[in-house]
Amino acid sequence: EDILLHATLRGLTEAVRHDPFGIGISTFSQRGLADVVTLTGDCRFNVSANEASVKAGDYPLSTPMYLYLPGRRLPKMARDFLGYMRTTSAQRVIRRAGFVDQAFSEVPVSAQGERLSNAIVAAGEDVSLQELQRMVGLFEGRSRIALSFRFRGGSSRLDTPSRANVAFLAAALEAGRFDGRKLAFVGFSDGEGSGDVNLRLSKRRAKAVRDAVLAETEVFDPARVEIETAGFGEALPMACDDTEWGRGVNRRVEIWVE
């Protein structure tokens, strides 16, 4: 379990490339000749590493960067900097620096065959064929935004990173990013508990995120965007339910746009 620090990203990627048991963490754009690990759990679900899966928090072998703020009012320069970090130009700078930015990217349903395959594999007594058809019918012609909201177990309380995502999506709505489009907040659960309870919980989570995002806006007119909510319980797992991390990833709300 040795951890080695490398002076350069090139040195890190070269070390991983020559070590069959090595795992390295680097900026996404500078992974060099090393392969990015596709993860497979005991339930045979695959989680591939790409910009969208890292942005959405679906890929676990990634390290997010946070800004920790004091519990007091910041100087104007600091407030201006935080405001700038949410802009499109700031996201371009982050991307040029080699990191995965937070700019909105859309992944069409046609590019998500692996996830839908996982849903079919995981379907059981609590997830009927009709429920899967209802879910795919909602997704048809839409794209998933690479932004997720996740929750504490058995509740509709958002975790800390997701509360930041609320402000991020609210700012995009105010800026007109989705004007004239349809936006769906789609909730999911882990596989703990009964199917009926999980279905109700997923619907409640979708509504909770929608309400939190709209409450965060100040100058947004809801008539500019057609917004709906839906929940599908445990119908579309992202990971195996046999670990706390897997259950945490599965408890989520996704944003789908048409």
C-alpha cells in the first residue's frame, strides 16, 4: 500500500504504465499513455472514466477539488473571485489547466447503452419491464446533463457537494442556459428496502431538488423552461448495492434536457 509522489505528471503516468498493479491520480488531460481504469463490481456493472462520468460523480477513482470558506462575510475581491469561478470563461481556464471543468455537457441517451444494459441486468421483482419502458420513454430524445445530486441514505437531504450543484444549476437557469427547453429532474434510489418505498422516495427526491434549485434563483421566470419531475426507484443503478459507496452513488437525481 505504498503511496509515491511524483514531481511531474509525466513521471506519474510513466510509472503507472510500467507497473501492472499501479494506480495513479492525475489531471484527466495529462494521463499520458496510461489506461484509465474501467471499474467492474461483483454485480458486473461497468463504470467507465470519461469527462461526463467524472463531472457527474459517477466514477469513484477521482478526486474533486473544493474551496472551503470561513463562516463570515468575505472581502469583495474574494466574493468576485467566487462569482468568476461559476462563469463559462473560468471553466475554460480550468479545462486548459488539465482538469475536468464544471461546464454543462450533455450526453444523449443513444450514448448510454452501458447504463441501460445495467438496468436490464439489475431488473427483478421490484423493477418491472413496464417500469423500464416508462423510464426509457422519458429519456427518448433527451440528453443527460453531467451533473448529479446525491443524498443521505433513506432521506431526501442532499449531501454537501450536491448543495453546491443546486447553486450551479440555479445560476444556469437565471442565465437563460435552458430557455425554451424541457428540463426533467429524475430521481433514483439504492436497492435497500421495498420497491414501493424506494419508488416514492425517488419521486420525493426529484421534487426536493427541483424545489431547492428554484428557491435558489432570484430573477428566473419558470415560464421560460418547461420543468417536470419523475422517479424510478432502483430502476437504473450506477453501481453495485453491496457497498456504502455503491448505494450512495445510486441515491441520486439526474437532470435530463430536451
